[in-house]
Amino acid sequence: MIVRPKPGVLALFFVMRGSVVPRILPHILGFAAYAAIIVGVVHITRLDMSGFSIAPFGLLGVALSIYMGFRNNAAYDRWWEARKLWGQLVYEIRNLARATNGLIEDPAERRALLMESLAFCHFLRGQLRKVDVVAEAGKFIGEEAHAVARALNGPDELVRRMGRRAAELRRNAAIDAIGYRIIDERLATIAAVQAGCERIKGTPLPFAYTLLLQRTAYIFCLLLPIGLVSSAGWSTPLFTALVAYTFFGLDALSEELEEPFGMEANDLALDAICRVCEISIFEALGEKAPPPLAPERYFYS
Amino acid sequence: MIVRPKPGVLALFFVMRGSVVPRILPHILGFAAYAAIIVGVVHITRLDMSGFSIAPFGLLGVALSIYMGFRNNAAYDRWWEARKLWGQLVYEIRNLARATNGLIEDPAERRALLMESLAFCHFLRGQLRKVDVVAEAGKFIGEEAHAVARALNGPDELVRRMGRRAAELRRNAAIDAIGYRIIDERLATIAAVQAGCERIKGTPLPFAYTLLLQRTAYIFCLLLPIGLVSSAGWSTPLFTALVAYTFFGLDALSEELEEPFGMEANDLALDAICRVCEISIFEALGEKAPPPLAPERYFYS
Amino acid sequence: MIVRPKPGVLALFFVMRGSVVPRILPHILGFAAYAAIIVGVVHITRLDMSGFSIAPFGLLGVALSIYMGFRNNAAYDRWWEARKLWGQLVYEIRNLARATNGLIEDPAERRALLMESLAFCHFLRGQLRKVDVVAEAGKFIGEEAHAVARALNGPDELVRRMGRRAAELRRNAAIDAIGYRIIDERLATIAAVQAGCERIKGTPLPFAYTLLLQRTAYIFCLLLPIGLVSSAGWSTPLFTALVAYTFFGLDALSEELEEPFGMEANDLALDAICRVCEISIFEALGEKAPPPLAPERYFYS
Amino acid sequence: MIVRPKPGVLALFFVMRGSVVPRILPHILGFAAYAAIIVGVVHITRLDMSGFSIAPFGLLGVALSIYMGFRNNAAYDRWWEARKLWGQLVYEIRNLARATNGLIEDPAERRALLMESLAFCHFLRGQLRKVDVVAEAGKFIGEEAHAVARALNGPDELVRRMGRRAAELRRNAAIDAIGYRIIDERLATIAAVQAGCERIKGTPLPFAYTLLLQRTAYIFCLLLPIGLVSSAGWSTPLFTALVAYTFFGLDALSEELEEPFGMEANDLALDAICRVCEISIFEALGEKAPPPLAPERYFYS
Amino acid sequence: MIVRPKPGVLALFFVMRGSVVPRILPHILGFAAYAAIIVGVVHITRLDMSGFSIAPFGLLGVALSIYMGFRNNAAYDRWWEARKLWGQLVYEIRNLARATNGLIEDPAERRALLMESLAFCHFLRGQLRKVDVVAEAGKFIGEEAHAVARALNGPDELVRRMGRRAAELRRNAAIDAIGYRIIDERLATIAAVQAGCERIKGTPLPFAYTLLLQRTAYIFCLLLPIGLVSSAGWSTPLFTALVAYTFFGLDALSEELEEPFGMEANDLALDAICRVCEISIFEALGEKAPPPLAPERYFYS
């Protein structure tokens, strides 16, 4: 995730970090070159292209803009819902820390439960980003991290472990029925956060959308120079490039936001959020908290 | 459901799996042929078509794009809400497994309840897809599956059975009031998931929308060549085909998403989600869990 | 509500059931005739209409399309929210049946409570559709239906009766505090469903919207032939009719969806949903359930 | 709030009650006159205006339509959320009446609590509409209404009084812990309704929106006749008036809906909703309920 | 936040407070001057610019309008969600005051808890606006404010302190399990409000959006005069300025709303909301409440 002050006018055009330009530059240049060839061929062969006007493109362009706007909207909603889920995780972790303070008398038991919740955050991050987090989770739950990693679904296993711990406490009458219910509600919400993330991770936007939109955008940009050449002449490549930049830029951005758990420039800063959870837990335990993660050139991983 | 990496530029045009092209190809070719005939007739008869311009189509095209965009939005919302409901089912099943660990002392009772919850997933899938799931549900609840299948509403019957089991436990003082309440809340949410799925399954988008949009799109594409012929000449069939592709492509996609519980390429992967539930339950019981479902050529059923 | 398979291409143009065409046909024909008269007058008097172009209509047409799209969206949201409320009613009725199984020992008391919940469904339907449901509700609560019907707000009276029954059970210690709370929560949600339906029924979209949009649409269609005649000539009536069809078709549809509790073709199938509730209750009681309602020519009332 | 059957075609143009036309008529006529002057000046001075075309207006018009559509959307959302909050108030009042039936044995205490809830509705209405409601609230809580009115925040004071009453009941062991919790939850939701209404009342749409949109609309309508005159000639004033009607009509409507608690034609019928609450409470107490409020010429205050 | 009556027609153009004009004036004037230079150069060199028409700009303009409308929508949603979170804080603070009245017998303990909740409001405001609030929070919790300020996350520390206080009360049997649960739920929601605000504060809209939109808008406005000059002549600078005003005005507004916790004219009035909380708490304690904050020239800080 990029957090930076608004760039000035000149800087605006040279910022590459976080921009989708590097990824779509081949498209932009490709369509510009293609348009230049079209103009050149028409110029040399003196073909009469006046039968091809830009009017039908207006029709298609509006439809394409509306549909790309829709896809963009849906992709952004996924990104923002993912961020909301992690925000919910933050306060559920905090709630767990606070509620257990009043409910669990044994500090060691409470600490163990909260360490498992931190390991949950890291295992969830690992599951979503497909990275190995055993080492990081091991800082909190030690050797148990290897056992958790062997489960088919690591984060789920951790919620179960927390649940077993709470059940054990109740069996020993260390917490009463209401106390068990409070902890169970927290764990239920944490499980909901996990399932929500799995849903976003596992269910991309319908593949047919991507196909339909990209195909239409390609055909549109391939035909556009033919429609523009008679009226726009040598500025045809410029306009074609601009239209390609707008359409494929939004397309690339939508694709990045659609999968919010990756490690690209516009993806969510899961590392930083995990650290926020750690700070809250360690402060709640009265232990020394690690410092917040610092960005690297405006970028939070 | 299709999950696959982004196809390359060339592949983009040859991907058929998950695309709506095969379904709407007759429309596209039909309108192209029809447009070619119009152009031919005009060419041969030397009719003066300059009275027919493309301007009025802009007016209609914008309105049509906005309304199709709306319908598409509504269809996608249904699809995504259906996915959310199944995601909710996943974590409610997990919550049931975790909560009963602390609440129900008798392992056999707990296991029976959880097996009924898995049978519920399959019966719900069966109800939504109109397929027979007695065999699959029988793996979890044995012969009882036949009795459940005889109820007018199978999944509802299973929630009642789980409810009766919980009531029995309470009568025997095996769980206390708060414990009963926790299980009852889980069952209430599972019933809400079922009713939500039934709502989406049983209430299509208002039929008049489909009629209004498809009729307007047909008439639009039928008149378009007449409006295009004077300015676009022999490229008329190409543009007509492109417009037909855009409109009927989105129309076909909306129709597919509108009914998210089918077995088409862009429908939800209910089989895979049922398996996710099975994995969580068997891992929670400490039994061997089945492996996740693998896609078949990028497709999850 | 209409539930039917997608009609074929030819059938598409002849389906009348569920279509808004019959209702707006006078408008379409009227505007076509009016446009024909304009063309005729211009043709006869040889007026020079070239000063009137279609360009300003584009401006207005986009604005009108966006605003009609908005109204349509709002109307659809009302329709879908109404359906969600009734879906919620379905599972709350089921939850009541399941929860009372564990909570109320006396089968007669439980049955009486559930019969009142079915009567509630019918009285709510009666209130929303302004029809007399005493006979139908009487099947469940007998003569009491007349007493309920005398209250200013029948469904509200039934929720109160269920509440009094639960209070009585608690006073007799037939249910404990948690049990009372579970039933009270169900009744609270049922009351929320009723208030939600009353809100949709009693608060139409702001009247000024309808006025603003319909007036603009009328003036637009009245001026359109004047703007079209110089460029479109004798095809003017065709385009005017098509634009009128699109605008007034969406307008009529929005009006139908805005009031989702009526008995028109695209309104909600309240009868069928009441039957779904009956099936769940009777199956839960172990009694013979009535069959689901069958559609009449694709139509569920 | 206006509730009336759809007016016929002719009536449509003469309905003034609920329409925004009276308010924006000066704008419409002003711009029409201004356009007529422009046309006259151009006609007399024979200025060549062909350099000014309508094309750039299309660009601006689309942007303006989209942004006005957005503002309209936001204003409608506020209006509908406000209505939802009052709908929630209705069922929370009903829930309070029902739940207290089972919880509070002393009829006088219960009646006093419910009367305070009715006074709450009126004080909230008074706070939102800035009207004096001491007399009306006094019908339910007598002289106490004056004391409540002296608090800085009257409705908040009433929720506190209800809370103190519940706390008193609990101290006297007249209700148990669960009973206290049920009443407290009701009061918490009532407080949420109040805070929601205060939010809508106290936080208008960002002022900069109104400025940006109205300024653009003014400049647009001021320049439009200059762009239209060469192509539309003497019909310029008509089009200018129509565009002004569409833009300023939606603007006026958005402004009215933005503040849903006023007493204008399209504002919410708070008086009628308060009466709905009174009916439910008095029916629940077994006392004679007042009749529903009747509209005055389709208008509910 | 600006709250003021609608300005009159003339005033409309001279209101600067709350307007985004001062901020974007350099852009508007810059593009106007640039357009004038283009026109001048074309005029002097008699370049034939008829090859450059405005048609391609329509295509781009629609796409740009839709995407800017989307960004604006997302920014407004953030602003409104932030306002909702603070509205939720208001009623949770009130709920805490009311619920503790019945739950905590010791007035000093209750007062201390409520003072901590007020300090929470101020510390949250301080965290979001990056201002020092130790002095203001000190009015409620005295010297403790310094200790809180030393925590890495001040508001979180305050919720923990409130939680510890509730846990202490429970240990001393001053509140029972249900009472603890009620207070814990309030604190959980307050923690959710904090995490929601941190989410909005810490996660700006994806940086690539701003880049994509601003770049496209810049290029659009740079090319626009070239496209307009042949048809619009000397009115080119006027139109360019108007288009720049519309695009960059919305852009600036979106940027302001995107960060709703700042102290600019259209940001949220956190000071005023904190005061609303103080009034409710002090009235609930029966102490003298401070007066509501008065606006300064229509502006609430």
C-alpha cells in the first residue's frame, strides 16, 4: 500500500511507484505504433477512409466505459471489504485482550491465548499471500507453529486451539458460562473474518467479465485508428495511445485491486496490520511492544 | 467457477471455457449477416440512405447501456450475495464445531450433530441445484439421509433435527441454558443462510426487465445497420457484430450470474465449498480430512 | 411474480404476461401517431426544419437516462428489500418452530404459538395487500382471527399475543429467563419485518421524482419528432416510438416495482411465501404439510 | 410526504403540490428570457455565431449529469436512511411494549415507561423540526415535559429517565438481570436511532458539492444559448428552459431530500409516524387508541 | 464542516469559505492562459487545425467523467462512514452513561469510567488529527492523561483502562456477569469505532487511482484547446477553463473528503461531536454541562 503526499504537477507524470503505467506501457506503445502504421499506410496508399467515422465508437465507448466502471467498482469493493475485514480483526484482537483481562485469572493462560491470536493473524496472512509464516508465528507460539502448519487450514486450526483452551478453562470452572460466551463470540467473529478473506481470495470476479471487457477493449483500440484517421490524421496515434492508457490503465488497476491480498504496490499492508495487532496485545499484557512498521519509500508491505 | 491466471494477449481471443461467446455466437453472426444483406441491398438498389443517420442511436445506446449496466449490477449482486451466504455457512459450520467442543461432553453426540451439519450443506446444495444428494449426505448421516429426503424441505428438516438434538441435550442437562443459546444462535444463522439461498434461487430478477432490455437490444441491433450504412458502408457488419457482442455478451453474462447456483462455468463452486466444510469438521474431530477439491481445467464445480 | 424459462427469439416479442407493453402501448402508439403528423405537416408545408437538430436532445437524453436509471435503481432496491424482509420472516418462523421445540414443554402451548405466527404471516399479507384474510388466518387461530381483525393493526396485535403467551409461560416458570429472551428476540425480529414492510408500503418514492421525470420524458418525446424530422424523415415515428418505449417502459416498470406488495405480474409472491412458512411449521410439528403453491401460467400470486 | 395515485397525462402537468416547479420557476423563466435576449441580439446584429457549437456542451453536460446524479443519490440515501431510522423507532417502541408485558409486573411502572417512550418520539420530532412539543409530550408525561424540555438534549434526557426507571426496577428486584438486559438493549437501539437522526440533521452534504454543482449549472445555462443560437435559432429559449428545468429541478429536489426532517411537501411524515407509535402503545396497554392521522390533500405532515 | 443556509444567486459566485476554488484557481487560470496561447499561435500562424476535432474528446470525456464520479463516490463514502462512526461513538457514550447508572452502584467508580470515555473521545480526535490533546483530556482524567499519551496507541490504552476498571468491579462482585457483559459490549463497540477510524485514516484510496485520474485529466485539458480551436475559436479558453474547473474541482473535493478527519472546511466537526458527548455525560451525571460549540462564520471545527 502506498501512502504519500499528493505529488506536484511535474512529479505527477514521473511517479512510477504505485502507478500501473509500467505494466501497461507495452499496450500503450503497441497501440500507438499500430495506429502510426495505419496512418502511414492510409497516407501512402491514399485510401479514402471517409466512410469510417468516429461516430460508432462513441456508442461503443460509452457502453465500454460504463461496464469498465462497473468492474472497477466491484474490484474496489472487494479491496475495501478486505480492508474492513482486517480492521475488524484488529479490534477483535483488542477485544479479546481486554475481555480476557476480566475473565481469565491465570496470566499464563491469558497470555497463551493472546499469543495464539497473534499467530492467527500471521497464519491468515500466510494463507492469503501463500508465504511461509512458521518462523514469524513461532515467535508467539514457539514449536507449536510447526504443528499448526501441518493442518490443511492453519488459521482454522488456531481458532480451534483457542476454542479448546476456552473450553478447558470452562471445564475447570476458571470461567463461567457468560465468560465462555463472551470469548466464544470473539472467536466466532475471528472465524468470520477468516472466512470472509478466504471468500475474497478464492472467488475472483467472474472470469467472463474479464474476457468480455478485455476483448471489447482490444477490438475497440484496434479499430479506433481506422475510425480516427480520416478526421484526426497524424494525431491518431496520440489519441489511440490516450484511449488505450485510460482503458487498460483502469483494467490493470481493477485487476490489482481485485486480489487485495497480494504484495503489489496497491495491495493491502497486511504486515503493517499484523504489527498493529502485536502492539495492542503487548501493551495490553504490559510488555514492551514492537515499534510500528515504517514504510519503505511510501510503501507499506 | 473459473479460477485461472490472466491469459496472454493472443490466448485472450481463443479462450472459450468460461466465455459467453459460444452461447451468443449465433446472435453475433446472425446480426452480421443481416447487416451484410442490408448493405448489399442498399448497394444494389442504390437507395439513398443519407436520411438515416447514427445520431438517434447515440440517444438510445446511452439509455440501453445504462439500463443493461443496472441489470448487470443487480445480477452480480445476487451472485456475490449467494457467495457471501455460502461463506457464512462455512464459518457457522466451523463455529458449531468449535463451540460444541466446549459445550457437549459426549463425543458421539457432538460428532452426530456435526455430521448433520455436513449433511445440511449437501442437502442445501442439492436443493439449489436440483440434484440428488442422498448418496453424498449418506456418507455423514447414513440411512437417515433417505428420511430427510422425504421431507418437503430437506435442509430445513436437518436444521430441525439439529435443533431437536440440542433440545434433547438440554433436557438431559448435558448443556446449560447459555450453551443451548449458543447452539441455537448458530442454527438460527444456518437457517438464515438457507432462507437467503432460497430467496435468490426462487426470486429471479423481475421478468419485465429481461423482456424490456432484450427487446430494446434486438430492435436496436436490427435498426443499427440501416443507420450505419450511409456512413460506415461495408464496415457496417463489423460494427453491428461488435455492438451485438457487447450487448448480448453482457446480457448472457447477467443471465448466468443471476442464477448463481447452477453448474455453468461462472456459477458458484458449491462442491468445493462443501468440501471446505468437510475439511474443517474432520480436522476439528481429529479425524482424517479429505483433500481439497482440485479444479478440472481451471473449473471448480 | 413471473418465473419462466428464457423465451426464444420469436417468443420474446410476443410474450405479454409480465410485460409492461400492454400498459404503455397507448403512449407508444400516441407518440408514433403524433410524430407521423409532424412529419406529414412538415412534408406538406415544406417547412425548413434544418434549424432543429438532434444535438440538444443528446444532452437532455443523457441526463434523463441517468435520472431514470436512478429511480429504477431505487424502485428495485425497495422491491428487493421487501423480498428480503419476507425471506427473513421465513427463517424467523422456522427459528421459532425450532427454538420452541427445546424451550416449551407443553405441545399445545407450542402449537398455539406457532399457529399465531402463521396467522401473523397472513395478516401481514392482508395489511400490505389490503385484502381480507380473516378466513385464511382462521384456519390457524380459529375464531380469534375476528378479534385480531378488530385491532387497528392486526399483525402488531398478533405479535403482542405471542408476546403475552411467552410472558405467561415465564410467569408459570414453564420457560426460564434465557428461554424467554430467545423467544423475545425472535418476536423482535418479526416486529422489525412488519415495520420494514409498513415502511415500504407507506412511504412511496418522493412524489416530486415521478413528476420531474415524467414531465421531462413527456416534453422530450413531444419535441423529439421536431428535432428528428429534418434528418430522419419518415423514420421519425419509428424512432420516437422506440424512445417512448424505452423511457415509458422503464417508467412503468419502476412504478410496478416501487410497490412490491401488490398483485401485479412483477410483484412479490406473498401467497407462495406464506405457504412456505406453513410447510415449515407443519413439518416441524410432525403434521401433514400442505403442498407448495403451483404457478398459474408461470405466475405466482 | 405526498401519497397519491398516479396523475393522468393532463393532470401531470398541472399538479403543483409536491412539485418543485414553483420553487424553480424564476430560474426557468429567467434563463428562457435571457436566451430570448441572446437570440434577439444575434438576430439584430447579425453576428456570426457559427464558431460556437453545441459540441463542447455535450462534454460538460455528461459530467454535470453524472455529478448531479451522484448528489441526488446521496440526498435520497439520507432521506431513506432517515425513514429507516423512524421505522426502527416504531418497532423498538412496539418491542418495548411487548417485552415489558412479560418483564414488569407493576402495570403503573410499565405504563409510565411506555408513556416516556411516546414522549421520546415527540421530543425527537421537536428536536429535528425545531418545534415546541411540550404540549404534545405533556399528554403522556404531564408536567415532567417541562423538566425534560429544560435539558440541553431533551430526547437524550428521556432515554436516561427510562434507563433510570429500569435501573430502579432492578434495584428493587422487580426485574432480573436478563430482563434488565432486554430493556437496556431496547433503549440502546432507541439511542442509536436518535444519534442517527442527529447525524443526518447536523451534517449536511459537504457544502462544496452544492457550490460546485450549482456554479457549474449556472455557467452551463448561461453559455448554452450562445452555443445553441446558431443551430437552434428561435427554439433556443425553449431548450434552455428545458435544460434549466431538468438541472435545477433535480437540484431543488436534492436539496429538499437532503434535509428529510423539515415540513416541506417531500419531507418525512413524522407526525404520522408518532401517531403509529401511539396506536401500538395504547393497543398494547388495552386502552383506546387514537385514529391514524388522515392526509390533507394527499399530504401527511 | 460548513453549515449555512443556501446562498442567493449572486452570493453563490462569491462564496469562498468551503469552496474548492481557491485551491484550484491556479489550474483554471493556467489552462485558460495556455488555451489562449494555443488560439493565438493558431491565429498568427494560420495553421489549419480542422484535422483536430472535438469528437475524440467526447469519448475520453465520458470515460473520465464516469471514473471521476466513481472516485468521488468512494471518497464521499469514506467521509460519510467516518461521520457514522463518530455518530456511533456518541450513542455508545450515552449508552455507557445510561447502562452504568443501573449497573455500578458506586458513583465515584461510575464517574471515573465515564470521564475515561470522554478522554477516549479526545484522544481519538488527537490520534486522527495528529494534534496534542493531553490538556483537553486532562480536564477529565487529570494527570493520567500524560500516562495515556505515553502509550503507542492512546485511545486503545483508554479502552483497556475502562476494561480493567470493569474487570475490577466484577472481581469485587460490584457488578454481576450480565452487567460485565453489557459494559464489555459497549467497550467492544467503542473499540470497533476506533479501528474503523484508524482504517479510514490509515488506508487512503489506492494511490494508482489518483495518478490515473489526474494524469488523464491533465492530458485531456492540455489537448482540449487543440481540439476546440478550429470550432470554438476565441471561446476556447473559456471552455477549457470551465472543463478544468469541473474536473479539478471535483478532484480537489474528492481529495478533501477522502481524508475526513483533517481540519479543512469540508472535514468533519470532531470538536463539536466531542462536545456533544461531554454534554450527554455531564447531564447524565447531573452536573453542569458545557454549552454546545458555536460555529465560527458557518464553520464547525
